[in-house]
Amino acid sequence: MNLRLPKLTFTAQIFREGRQYVSFNPELHVASCGQTPDKAKNNLKDAIRGFLFSAHKKGSLSSILEEAGFVRQKKEWRDPSFVSLDRMTVVA
């Protein structure tokens, strides 16, 4: 991949499923996995890079990033401004 993609910050959620760790990015709905949390996170970075590269090749990168909350300012993309990230329990 010689294409230069923008430097962007994404959320990584790591879950344990049996002996594997699953990594998930909610902004792009991209997932991966690995034997350790770090491996799952690194695999998620690779999956996101591949996703962004494919979106660029298809001409849909800008619309995907806008839908994920990124804002284009001049020639650069700004990350969404998160206020908080919480876990909460709801009793049904």
C-alpha cells in the first residue's frame, strides 16, 4: 500500500471470547481478533488500514469518515470530539 492515508484516531473495544480476544472499532464497524489483547488491537489497526485503503480506492473514503463523525477542515480530517465513554448496566 503506497497510498498515504490521513492519520486518524479510532476507538478500540477489546472483548474476550473463549481463548480469543476480539477487537472492534465502533466508528467504522470493523472487527478483528488475536491471541492476546495487544495482538487483537494490532490486527484491528491492520483491518482499519485495509478498510480505509479499499474505501479510498472506491472513492467512498470521505463519505465514510463523515458518517463516522470526522470533520474535514481544509485538507485535513479532525477526529470526533468524544465527551465520554462509559459502560452502564440496564435492568429490563
